[in-house]
Amino acid sequence: MQIRKFKTRQDCEAAVQAQKAVWGLEDIDLLPAHFIIAANDFAEQWGAFERGKLAAIAFAYPSGGGYMLHMLGVLPKHRGKGLGFKLLDAVTKSLKKQGVKKLFWTFDPFDFANSHLYFNKTGALGTKVMFDYYGRLRSAHHGKLPTHRLFAELDLTAPPKKFKKQTESLLPMNEADIRKPGVKNAAKILDKFFKEADALISKGYFAAGINFDKQSEGAKLIFKK
């Protein structure tokens, strides 16, 4: 598996198809090839390639004095190989060499694999709740539910913060289950968790980790201050 920045038009075109495979996005919600090509001079656009074929993507663009990780996704048949972490590591190392101080992103903590990667493996902190950030996306992956997100920050220069207090908030089911057709009160479950997270963050807590509940299908998001 080769981890490298995009080099060719073919890389950029393959990234459009990868978005469909990872998130099931319709054409209106896709990042188009011509934008990926135009952004390649200033953006961090990386891929994992197996025998020349794209297996995973990572896109990060300048934003707010740092870089915004806009997309990080692994094609279904390549999951479980640690490619998400390898791509994120490649992006952060590249940014550090350039003197960039912060990397930001938004994500759904109900995706337990992403929460584990972003919090437990990288040490990022969730600093803000973004309610219905993308609106209702046209994809089976999102299930026409609100796209509430946590805004996360990774400081690329400072040592990890030290905390004195900790609390938890329950994630009763994972993203795949909550978005299945016919799940009762799915939107209410999402609203409840994100309102709790917003309240904790307003009290000075940071989202900082995830614990998987071995007794159920859920998990607990850790908040610290």
C-alpha cells in the first residue's frame, strides 16, 4: 500500500468515485474533480493506493489559521487496515513541516471508529457542536437525518492538555444502526446526545475520548476539563 499526495488528473477523478463508494453521496454533494485538481497546489490531498488503485482519501484545506480536514474516508473493502490513521498521520506530518499549528475537522461521534481514531489515537479535542452542519444530505449513508457534528481541533505544536475533571455521555448505538430505515426516534436520539454535548462544552469541557460499552451496542464519549 502506497501513501502519497495526489499527482495526476486520474488521481483526482478516482477521488470523486471514492466519495460515492465511501459515503454514497449523490452528484450534487460530491467534491468535483476540477476543484480537486485546482486545489492540489495549496491543499493536502492524499491517497492510499494499492497497486495503483485508490483505496482511501484525505483532503485538508487552509482555514481559520490552520487547515480543515474536509474528508477522510476508506473504501469499504479496504477498511480495518489502519489506512485512516496512516493518511491522517501523513497529513499532520506534512503540515508540521510547513509550520502549520492546527488541524480542524468536523465528524459524527456516533461513528465509533472515527471517534476512536480522532480522540483515542490522535489526541484531538472536541470544542464545539455544529447542529445540522451540512443540512440533510442526499445519501443512504446519512439516512435523511440531521447532520449534527462535533468540531475537533488537533494542536500540532503544543503538548497534550492536562485535565482535572471527567464525565461521560452515552452514545446508545452506532452510526450504522441509528441510520437504518425504521429506527424509532432516531432524530430525537441524535438531538438528545448533541444537546448534552453542547451543554458540557459550554461548561468548559472538551470531548476527549471514547469508551466502548462491552455490555451493549453503545459507547460513552468522554468529556474532560
